[in-house]
Amino acid sequence: MFGGDVLAVLTIRKLPDPILTQKAKRIRHIDKELLKLADDMLETMHDANGVGIAGNQVGILQQIAVIQLTDEDEPLILINPEITMREGERHVEEGCLSIPGYRGLVRRSLKVKLRALDKKGKLLRIEAEELLAQAFEHETDHLNGKLYIDHLVSRDKLWKIPPDSAE
């Protein structure tokens, strides 16, 4: 817990909520409220069994995202994240907490480089492949007002998943 307060599970915004297609604003100051938001976003993501969540998805138009691929991984708090390099292309199955009940086949990069600030304002530069690269692209897309369905390989590559499946 970074902010030191009681954690809250936030409401995850779902399509067709217009906030999901709006561009988030850059964060100028890292303060206690922002750290509390990061904590709450992590709690919300864990509660929903996700691996990442962006500000837009919890109704906050600020460039903040959290990612944690497994319980063993240290959570990543990404402030003002941006992809600085993309390499290659692959087709991967993807879903989103804001589009529950669906999965799709999307175009993603083989490798990406990401630049962001951490919770202390320190500059991070991370090179990623596979699921982490996919998560970086997915969450930075959210902050730019884009959804994974904008990257579908083709319109027929979106399918409904059974209600008892994990998102």
C-alpha cells in the first residue's frame, strides 16, 4: 500500500461510457491523492482479476496505469507512460475489464520500449516482450482514448465468451 489509507474498489467504467474514448491528461504533480488512487486502482484490478487498469477505466482522466501480471510480480505504477519504440507484429488474444464478456484477436508489437514515471517521480525506461509488452500497449492505448477493439485483426475476430469464464 503506497498512500497509507484504507483501500477502495473503484467502479470500472464499461463501454459505451464516453470516458473510455477520451485522452487522459498528463500528470504534473505526484501527491498523496495520486498515490491513494494508484492503491485503489491496484485493489480494483485485483478484485476484477485483471492484470492492468488505466485511469480512464475508473473514471479518472489522468495518465496513470497500474500493471501486475502475476501475484509474484511487483506492481508497476506508471505515470505519464508512453511507448517510445515498437518492434515487429504479432496477433494475440485480448480482453478488457471495460468490455466484459468478450475477447478478440488483435495486432500487438513483439517488443516495446516504455517510458514513464514511477510513484516517486523517478523516470522508468522498460523494454518488454510478450505479455508485458501487450499490457503496456493496452494500458497506454486506454490513456490515449483507444480500446483493444480498435486493433482487431478483423471485425469477425471478436467473440463472446461464456459467462463462467475468467475475464
